[in-house]
Amino acid sequence: MTGSEAAARALARRGLGISLAALAGLAAVYVLALGFTPVEARQGMAQKIFYLHVPAAWSALIAFSLVGVTSALYLWLHDPRLDRFAAASAEVGVAFSAVMLTTGPIWAKPIWGTWWTWDARLTLTLFLFFLFIGYLALRASVHDPAERARFSAVVGILGMLLVPFIHLSVYLFRTLHPQPIVLKPSAPSLPPEMLRTLLVSTLVFTLLYVGLVTLRYALALAEEARDEAADAG
Amino acid sequence: MALAIAAKDIRAELRSRTALLSAVVFAALVLVVFNFARDPTVLAATDLAPSVLWVTFALAAMVALNRAFTIEREHGALDGLLLAPVPRGALFGGKLLANLAFVGTVEAVTLPLFVLFFNVDLTDALPGIVAVTALATIGFVAVGTIFSAMAVRTRFAELMLPVLLLPFMVPPLIGAVQVTSRLLAGRPLSEMLGWLRLLALYDVVFVTLCTMAFSAVVDE
């Protein structure tokens, strides 16, 4: 076993450990949200999905912002670790967006009376999802690793700058999405028990993000080690 | 330098004319298809006109951009161009200008056809439409130029460009449709100012960024 292979294995073990801890935390979030958090008076049980939807959106947002930042850094520093991280983060981000984009309509149908609406935030997240599917498709279709890294870094940077433009242009269509209730200038308008559950869930989803990215990064390392071994042998 | 590269591309295009002709015919066909995709008893042509115009422009631009670097690739011409002591910014500028000329020509031919097929009265709105078309086109052609340079080096190049570029067409398209419908309705300029600012900002940001990022795409 070569050195890089051993490093990939060690990293994969760590990623698996973090992911499993996060999944256990996710089970705890379900118990906490369903058993120990008051039912919202107007929305009833449908509001429970909030504890998954918002943290998933949070993780997806972290994932995509970090793709943008590491892409910019890659074009500057040309460090392959940055490229590997961006790729891992984009893949995990797509997974979290899928959670966000499926839980959203399930909640919206009983509350808004419609599965989907072209509200600013919904449109933005949908396009983020498309953008990163495109990013991953590009990665999959370029063979040369250096070229792949440069191309995807360019798409990552352009994508990061596209986000405010999409937001601005759909915002002028007016928005139906619930207004921010936690991260806003005044104090959070959420009852303390609900806020606690939301914060726990956000923490768990962040941990899950870290775990999955670590795993994916380790996999990329292992693939590179395998390719190198194949070239050498 | 950028002008020389643009002139070279335009000359090459004028000599063959096949790509230009195909793109124009493609745009005309899209317009025809749109006409039959609408129920004339329910929806007046004028209600749909701005969206039809811009979706046609977007699709035609996509077809046009797909070929931008294909020609350079076919005979290894891009390698020759890259070996020449041309600053990458100028190379991008030249490619951008040539693509703008190409897409602009397709748009210029599409517009009269659109007036003809959809019976829209453009007499008052024409200068405004031309201006907003230029404003919206510059931005997405800049992004399209850099993406088509990438796409030709991938597998499924014809598919890769639309998948990458369409999200980037959304802000210019929304803005252009909004401004166009206001122009056709004869609304005052003040109602479009916000959108026009957004379009101008998009152009500035993406032309600058793509010029800077171009060397990362073509240089090994």
C-alpha cells in the first residue's frame, strides 16, 4: 500500500465516523422535533418539516459558497487539494439541495396550496441546483485532471457571481416565501423550544456536510492513487 | 489585436456562410413553431410576443455559440492562435466581438420575421428594442464565449454548452422580456430603469470576469 493510499483510507475512516455520528444526530433531531417540540398552532404537523428543510438549505448554501471560494482560490494557487474539495463540496451540495427541493413542496402543498411557485428564493435554489448539476456534468466530461480543475474553477467562480443576479432579477417578481425568522436584525421570532430544535438540527446537518465531504474527498484521493498506480504499473 | 481576431472570424464566416444561414433558418423555425404552440383563440399574439422573441434569441444564440470554437478546434487553429504573442484578454475580446457580430446578425434577421409572423407594431419601440437587445446580448454572449471554449474540449460538447449556459441566460432574459413588454405597451422609461441597470451591471461584471478567466481556460 502506498502512502497516499493509506492517507485516503485514514481520511475515509474519519469521514465515515463523522457521517455516522451525524446520522445518529439526525435520528435524535427526529425525536426532538416530533416528541419534544410544540406543534405550531396554525400550520399543525406540517411545520415539522421546517426542522429538516431549513438546515438542509443551510448545508447546501455552505456547500455552494465553499465551491465558489475554493474555485477562486484554485485559479490563484493551483493547489489540487482545493479542486478536490470543490468537487466534493459540489456533490454533497447537490444532495442537500435535493433534500431541500423535495421537502419544500411537501410542506408548500398543504400550507400554500401549491407544490411550486416561482418565488425568488425557490427559483434561486432551483437554479443553484441546475448550476451545480452542470458543474458536475462538466467535471465528468473532461478527462485531463488539470484541465478539469481549471474549467470547473471558472464555472464555480462565474456561478458564484450569477447567484446575486438571479436573486435580484426574480426578486422583482415579489416573493411569497416565509420571511426570515431567525437570521434577521431583531431577535428571533421563534418560540425557544422550536429555536432549540432548529439549532440542533442545523448543527447536525453541518456535521453531516463535513462528514460527507470528508468521505468524498478521501474517495477522490483513493481514485488518484489508483490512477497513479495504474500509470506506474 | 482583438479587432484583427474578430475580423478574421467574421471573414471566415462570410466566406462559408453556412453556419450563419443555418442559425437564421433555425431562428425562423423556432418562431414558426411558437406560433403553432399557442391557442390563438385564448392568447393574443402580442401577449406572448416578448417571451417568444427572447426565447428565440436565446436558442439561436446557443446554436451560434456552439460553433464558435468548433472551427478553431477542427484544424488545430486554436493552438496556432495561442502560440501567437496575443494577450489572452485581447484573444477573448476578439472572440467575443466575432460572436456578438454573429449573434447580432441572427437577431437582426429574426426581428423583422418576428414582426411579420406575430403582427407586432414596432414603429415606436424599435430603438428601445435594439438597445435592450444589445444590452442583454453582450452579457450572455460573453459567458457563452468562455463556455464554448470549454465545451469544445469536453465530450458531448453540443449538450454541455446549453446545460452550462442556460442558467446564466436567466437574468438577462428576464430583464429583456420585462423591458420589451413595457416597450411594446408604450410605458415610460422610468418603469424600465431598474431592469436596464441590472442588465448593464450584468454586462460589466461578466465581460470583466470572463476576460480575466479566459487564460485559465485556454492556457495549459
